[in-house]
Amino acid sequence: MSTALADAFLASRWHPALLERTGRRVLGSRPPWLPVAVAAVLRAYRNPPADRPRELAAFLAALPGPRGWPLVSRHRIRVRLATAVRVVRLRWDTPRIDDLAALADFLGLDGDELDWYADRKEINRHARDERLRHYRYTWLGRRLIEAPKPRLRAVQRRLLDDVLGRLPVHRAAHGFVPGRGPHTFAAAHAGQPVVVRLDLAAFFSTVTAGRVYGLLRTAGYPEPVAHTLTALLTTRTPAAVLRNAPDWHTATLLRRPHLPQGAPTSPALANLLAYRLDRRLTGLAARFGAAYTRYADDLAFSGPLTGGAAGRLVAAATTVVTAEGFRVHPGKTRIRGRADRQLLTGLVVNDRPAVPRAEYDHLRAVLHDAARNGPAADREGRADFAAYLRGRVAWVSHAHPSRAAKLHRLLAAALAGIPG
């Protein structure tokens, strides 16, 4: 009843008399509660909620009547009216997608393909034949990599580039953000008396489909579009794969709809859904006179955190993390003073962000070996040894001119003997 009435109201002009007339048409009569329901709707919604018919139906169903009974009572429905949902207001500069037909067109799919990739019938979760699944699954220790197959990956990439990439991330987030990276994450903590590092456990699988849906609704997408987008961006791990889960907690997280670790959209979504966490932790750090940054699931604080302040900060940050729906890994918290090696994302920050000396010396040895022995120096059998060396040199020499000069001379000598 509430759904039929909500659809009818949204098909009408937003005026008391016209809403009542539409209600009478749907019901075939004028029950005494109809004017009361219309008045309540107009008080609650100044403008038609054309992007959220389910919300309007829930509002009608929850209206209190006499003696605590629902106001909208059972009644025979004579006529069903409906109107297409549409975007009311987009909060950010994202594409306007009014309904599922527009979404399919935006993604270059037909309606059946959209249903298939959104997995409305949960074929991906229940199929025993791997060919019917949308993801490939690989356990790496305690982590499950859920890699989308090419067509779904292309759909997710389009959503990343044209939708998610246009939403703002917090300035404290440095992982998977254009123009930011491990060095910018670590630079905020260089030369500080105390550096504190916390790790978020099960970062991607902790993010539920409900939170993704809430983000898309906040962006302004209508309920049906937000639901389908959420289905394209999250997954439920098949039971057969969960049999190899390392523990029940991991299996529980993966059993419900979550961000797949391996999808191109998951890092961006995790950053967006950690916005409030970043904002709260930035404020918390400021109260301690400290700095805060985050690289994916690594949280870093630094400053004059002496005399027990670091422990109090860790306790307060853990409370905030829990309140925001994440979880601190209890065994990976580190508090390091100036006398210790302060390490963040593989960079020592006691002075300025730089890879440890041992890693630099090892790379020099590899380059010397490559210059003498060519491809035979590649003990790991990499597909592109030259590209590997270039990448390692770029990483180790970043923002370190003296190391860069030495390493690039050695790299030139090494590449002279390596094809390609």
C-alpha cells in the first residue's frame, strides 16, 4: 500500500489537492487517513523526492495512526501509477544518470548485461563453474585477492574514471590518490621526536555494500541507480572459496557484500568511505600537537608525543577507528622515538624520507651484477628485468640527489648489457 501510494504521489504535482486526488484515484475512495498522510508528506518533503521512492514509501508506512497502529492502513488498490526516477541534485561534478536505462547506456551495456554484471540472481556467489563467476580468487596467506574478469574490470574502470574519481578525498589520504604517494605520506612525519603507526585490519572487506550505497546516494544518484552501482562495485565471496579462509572472522567479512581486493575501484572507494575517519583523526592529532596521514590501511601520527602521550593517542585513535566501522590490527601498532628507526611504507623518516641503507646497498650490488653478467643477474626470472631495474632505481633515488646520481650511472651500465 505504502509503495503504491508513494509511486502515485511522485507521479502527481506536489500540491495538497492534487496529491489527494491522485490518492483517491489509486484507492478508488477517500479513506479518512488520506488527507492526514498527504499533509505529513508535504511537511516532511518540501519538494518531490523523485530520486528516492523507497524512502517515501517507508515514510508513509511509518506514519503513526490511532492507538499506535500504522496510519496508512490496508486498502484495495484500484490503479497503479508510476513515474521514472530521476536525479534531483548531484552533489559533485559527476555524470547525470537518472535511471537504469541511462546507467546501461553510460556503461555501454544492454539491460541483460547490466543485470548479469550486477549479479542480481547471485550467480557469481553460487556458481560452481568458474566460467560463470565474475571474479578470480587467489589466497595470499590470510588475504584473498578477488580480481574481476576483463569485462567487469572495464566497467569498474569506467566508473572509477568518470564517477568515483570526481569525488573528493581527504587531504590526509595519500594512497591511490593522483599526485600523492608513499613519499608524500611519509614526508609529514620526517624528523619528528615520535612516530606512531597503526594498521587497519581487513581494510577492504570491512567496507560493506551499505556504506557504498550511502556514498552513492550522497552523491545524488537515485535509489535504483545507487543500488545497481553498489552491486557492480562490491561482491560476496562464494562459499567454495571461503572454505580456505584462515579463520571465521575473515570468512564472516567476505561472506557479506564488500569491496573486493583486486578491483580497480576498491582503493578509491575505501578512501572515499574513510573521509570521516580521516577528518576525525586529523582533529585528534591536532589536539595532541601532532600530524596525521594515511596510506591505504596504514595510519601515521607524529609529533612531541612523549610522557605517555603516544599511548593515549593510540587509545583514542583506536576508539575513533572502531566508531567509524574499521578495526585496528592489534599486533601492528608501533611507537618509535628518534633513537629508533622510524619506518613508514618502507621509508625511514628519522631525517627525510629515504629507503633504508641496506636496500640501497642491495640495489647497487644488483646493478653491478647486471652490468657484468647481463640478464643472468636476474635470479628471479622476471618478465622484464630492465623495467624492474628502472622501477627500483626510481623508488630508491626519489628525492635523494646523491643516491640518484650514483644509481643512474650504474643503471646505464647495467642496461647496456640487457636487451630491451
